[in-house]
Amino acid sequence: MRIMYIYMHPAYDSFNGAIFQAIQEKLPEVDVFSPGTESFEPKLTIEEYQASMEGHYAPDVKEAQAALQKADHVIFQFPLWWGSFPAPGKGFIDRVFAYGIAYELEGETPVPLLNGTKASLVFTTGSPPDEFHTAGLYENVVTGIDKHLLQFCGLELAEVLHFGDVIQESDEARQKMLEKAAAFAETLHGK
């Protein structure tokens, strides 16, 4: 199985980095893109947008698009900041999941181009999981990403891992989270 891993936290020396490590080391064949730690330009300029409508993309974008088109599974890992992806991750999506690569249009109707590809969301919050669910925030986040990004492009949501209260949790609780992340990766490797 070919996996594209989009890591959106701005640092690897963080709990998100530990989750990434727990997952990534269990995956034999993975293309990793880390827009928050690499020199990837997240801003989609009007010139680039217009060029993308003609099928022309910058070299860094082409590399990521090639990995996306080859992927059987895409992992989106991010800390939830202000209800969404961190800015570099959002910019990566804006530039890479472009017209002609992830979708096309028939008139005004979107036509997904990534059908048959699975996707997983792995995200962290400072909010405890119970509070996050009770307030309806989990449903908002997951449904929003699924409908507005994944389904729009033809990706099928396969798995969601939410790790909450990550700032205040004990080392023992964090270790269990890392074990859960590693177990998730092993299920992907087995497919």
C-alpha cells in the first residue's frame, strides 16, 4: 500500500511529532510532506491559481501531487488550531489538491478525481475528548473536513484518531495514545 502522510504541525519535537514517529516507523512505504517544517510556500497566489487552471504547477507542488495521485491512502495529521488545520497545512491543501489533480468541474458541478483512495485524520486538541464531543466540535471538525475536502476530491474517510487533552494528560495517558497511533499504523501496513 502506498501512503501519503501530510504532517501539519510546525515542529517534530512535540507530542504531535511523537505521534508522527509512532505511526511513520510502522509504515514501510510512505511519502511524507511536512508543510509546517519544510520550506514549502503555503500561499496560493492569483498567478499560481490561474496557472493551475491551465494545468501548470510549481515544482514543489508537482512532487506532492505525484505522491497524491499514486497514494492508496492519505493521512492528514494536525493539531486543531482555531477549528481547522494550521495555516501551512491549509496552504498545502490549497496548492496541492488543485483543479485537474484532485477534482475537475463539469459546468459548476465538481467531479472528484481521487476516487478509490482512502484517507485518515489524526488530530490533537487541548480540549478533553468528552468535552470536545459533548459540545459537538468533533462532529463539526470531522464532518466538515469529510464533506468539504475528502468527498469533494473522492477520498473515502477510513479512520479518525482524535487525541484530546494532550497538554494536560499524564505521561502514562500519552503513552497509551502513542500505542493507539502505532496500532493504527499496523492496520494500514496489513492492508
